[in-house]
Amino acid sequence: MLSADGEITFEKDKQTLRAEPNASLLGPDYLLLAETILWNRETESVEAFGQASFTYRSYRILADRLWFNLGTGDFLAQNARGGSPPLDRKSTRLNSSHQIISYAVFCL
């Protein structure tokens, strides 16, 4: 379910919903919060920017910008901090593909 404090608009030509400000997208195993969320219903891709907070199963990410595919569960986060307790990593780029998570540059 997509919600926001302000308007949710639909761009028919792009098949994209835009929710802002203080948007949230709630699914069966994820919660995404951000200033703005763009959801392309045709490709099942979501883009969030502006203090994005993403909880996916037992994993939590805070990022400047995040892309998430609702169909595959793959995600990409920029300038991110995240992990699954007790592990926490900071990275310029955090990526998940086929349930394998990788980090660009990180520090513990």
C-alpha cells in the first residue's frame, strides 16, 4: 500500500505513481519510507529518495536514494548504512541481487 502526507499522482504515460512528501510503501515483507517514492507499476520498480529507510525481511537500510524491484526483491542503495542485527555496514553503494548482498566501500 502506497501512502503519503501529501498527494499521490499518477503519470499515465510512464505508468508511475508518485507519492510525496513523507511517503511510505508497505508490502508483505518490506516497509519503505522516504520523502518521495516513485512506483512504476508496469516494471514493478520503485525508486525512493530523501532520507530513505528500507526494512526488508530482517534487513534494514538507511540511504540517500534506493531502488527496489518488487518482483525480484533486488535492491540498490546509494550512500547507505544497513545490515541485519548485530551486523551494520556503511557503504557508498549497497546492492542485493538474487538474495546476495554486496557492498562497494564499507567500514564496520
